[in-house]
Amino acid sequence: MNTAKIGLALGGGGARGLAHFGVMRYLEEHGVPVHCIAGTSMGAIVGAAIASGDWHKLAEGYARLDWIKLLPMFDITFSGAGLLDGRKALEFLKEHIHARRIDELAIPYAAIAANLTRRRREVLAEGDLFFAMRASYAIPGIFTPVRTPEGDILVDGGVVEQVPVISAHEMGAEYVIAVEVNGMLKSPHSTLETLEDAPLLERLHEQLGAIPALRESDWGRQILNWFRQQLQKEEKNRQPGLFEVMRDSIDFMQEEIMRMQLAGHPPRWLVTVDATSFSIWDYHRAEEIIETGYQAAREQLRTLPDEVPELIT
């Protein structure tokens, strides 16, 4: 009998990574087994919940968040190594994931981090579960890095493996379902993550375009065309800021690394969730993001339920 294993490789993306719950919901509905899970950053958090056997508890915890509950989790630190300490986020996770060690999980699991001391990918597949997750989501400059008992410094796994297909294969998965949530493999990166982040002209154009009287009349279309022309001029002449250049450079680097890794180690199935309409901090929009992931899985994994029985039996 064939004992092939199916692995999940869940990529990072901040709040966008909540879409992984939607993908898992689709797999669960169609009886698709998961034999091992590798997760990077937010993928490591969702992956741990799935591996615990009760991912719904954490998904529901995020769904109950609003800005009032979310803000206290941003525990600002003045250590100089990052803006946020990350302990408050861990407390929230501990309330919703019962396991404390990786060997207590129901499904084999690994969190991916980048070891800055030894310049290598770190696959955390044993020991303290919350240490592994905390290391995997230690976004450089945002969360403070973590230090191993040996003194090594670990940061976000997205630095070395944004979607951990290689790690899933190393865990024994013959067939991998990979999930990417930043739109890197589907559409060019947009520097405007949400309408609220957009410049004034952008917001006015969007809001005026939603008025039927303007869309459907000649004079209204002339107004909208004028706004469109001004936006094009503004975008052409706009000088990007320091953090925008840094962010886009890191995104570009991660995207190129990911493309090379996926070309050399292609997953059997790849779900690309275009969650770019959500900010990486939009945890208070959990239900919308989870539904986006579910719809992406339903569209892109239509043949999966029929393929799986032939592969694993």
C-alpha cells in the first residue's frame, strides 16, 4: 500500500496569513488529510493551531478581535532591536493553543526561522512550541529577535523561506500543498495596501467613482478622467519614502528567493491567495481574510479531492 504523505507549506504575511484558516476549512470539508505542516511567520502560527487538532479555536479568537482588543498586543519596546516585544501576542496565542511543546501536537510540525548567527535556515521541529512560533514571526525591525540557549539570534523565517515547501519535503511529505498570501505570484506588488493608506487624490477618485450619477453621465466621466490624469502625474513624479523603499526592497528580495525555491522544489498544489487588499495588521478583519482564503482554495483546488485518494491509497 502506498503510504505517501501530504504536507502543508504555509507562507508568511502578517494578518493576511489568516487566509490559511480558509484553505484549511476547504481541505477539512473535502476530507483531505494533512500529514505534516511547515509554516513561516504567520504560517507558523496558523500551522501550529492546525497541528494541535483544534484550529477553529484560534480562528475564532482572531474573529473576536477588534481594534480595542488588538492595540494592547502592540507592546512597544525600547530595546533598539525591534519596535515590538511580542510577548502580548504570545499570551493571546497561549490562550487558544493548548499544546506547549511541539511533540504534544497531533500532526508533525516545523516553524521556519532565519539564523542570523550561523547564516542558515532554521527548522524548529522540536522543543518549546511558542519559542518556535515567536522566532518564526520575528519580523526584522518590527519584532525583537529571539536568542537560542546557544546564543544564536533568530528572526522571521520569511528571510530565508517565505513559503516552506523545501522544509515540508524534508519532513517527509511527498506531495505538498503550498499557500502564498501576499499576491507575489499573481500580481505586481502595490505600494498602496489599503484605501485608507492611499493619498487624498486616490481616495477621492475611488469615492467619486462609486457615485452612479458620475459614472453614468458625460460630465461625471469628465471629472473622473481628470482625477485619473492627476493620479497618473502624481504617481509618475512621486518620490518614495525611506520605509517604502526598504519595504519594497525586502518584498522584492523575498519574492525572487521564493520564485527560485519553488522552481527548484515545486509543490504538487499551489494556492495563491490575493489578500493584498488587506494590510498585514488587519487582524480585526479576520473573518473577511479567512473567507478570501477559502474562496481561493475552492477555485484553485477544485481537482484536489479527486486526486488525493489515488495518491495516498
